[in-house]
Amino acid sequence: MKQILLIGISIVLLGCEDKQSKQKNTILKPTSSTEKQVKQKDTTVNQEPEFPYLTDDNAMEFFLEYEKENKENKVRITTRFGEIDILLYDKTKFHRANFIYLTKRGYFDKTQFYRVVNNFIIQAGNTDDPKVKRKRKKIGYYLLPPDTKRGFKHKRGVVSMPSSEIENAYKLASPFEFFIVQAENGAHHLDGEYTIFGEVIRGMDVVDEIAAQKTDGGEWPMRNIYIKNVEIIE
């Protein structure tokens, strides 16, 4: 029977000892875009923000325009284990634009590979650092529609986006998180379920080393694996 998969944003607690164990070869559930938003005091006077606050109502229109002016499609993730270079697919334009946007906003810097399952995936984009949570609040709360019919498969090295568990009969993708398939034979039971939007073009040895790290019962690395920064490359 096809395995039921739950991917996405983990609600990160302050201590690893408080995290619940997840079944291997499944993906964590992200939070819904309907989670309570924290209202921020407006300290500006007659000054429009540089970036809009993104919601489910305006995110797609924003990225439709953003992707026309921001055509970059290669990024580099730097960790203490080395660098991972990723090619973002032009065919999944909303997901590419989202990743480039978050990269330019510096969102991924100091986030973590917070879930590691050797011979399956390494998942990143979240952390227990309050500063990163504040970044999310400034960027907004939104989800992206799935884009799973491009013919891409969850082979080794592909980059895919977690999905939100919602009541609808389809899945929306968490914009802040991503996972890299590390399994030698891929993870094809995920095909058609989650949006593949890129692939590793250099640094799979780094992915393998991250995947080999010891984890606790909740698949969180015993020693935190931080993303030092994500940058756009030529």
C-alpha cells in the first residue's frame, strides 16, 4: 500500500528532547498558512515597505511578477561540511522564484538541516532560533500550489518542497522548507505527491555526509547542522 507521506514545517521546540519521533521514510507536516499571525506595530510614516507582506491572497500574483525580473536559477548552500550547489528548474517557476526571493531576503541563513534520515532525505529550512522565526513573520504566511506534473522524479539529488496537510483534496507547498533526496535509488514513492523544483549539481558528497550524522529519536541531528548561508551563483 502506498505510504502516506506527511512533509513540511516542523513546529520546532526549544529542546531536542521534546521532539516526537517520526516514522522513517515520511516527511514532516508543515504548519498551515492559517496559523495566527502576529501583528507588528507600524513605525513608518507614509513609507511603503520594500517588500509586500505575503499571504495566500497575494503571493501568487507577487511571484508571477517577481520571476519575470529575477531569472537566477543557481544557488549555493554552505555548511560546515562543505558546499552544495543547486540548479533550480525554470519549469517550476513559482517555486524557483520563491527560493530565489527567500535567498535574496537572507531567510535561509542560520536555518538548519533539522531532519536527517540516512538513505532517504535531508530536510532543511527550519530551526529553533527565534531570530529565524521573526524572519518568517516579516516575510509573511503563505503556501504555494503544487506543481507535480512536469515529469520530474524523486531520484537521488533532486530538491523537493514539503506540503501542507490541509482538508482540501490537493496539497499546497510550504515555501520556507525543502528536502534533498539522498537515497541511492531515489525516493520514488514521493513521485506525484510533492513538487520537485531543482537538483544538486555539485556537492552530493556533502549531502551524504550530512545524511550520515547521528540523530535523536526525532531524526534531529545530535549536533546541529546549520546552513551558514545560501547565495546565488552564476
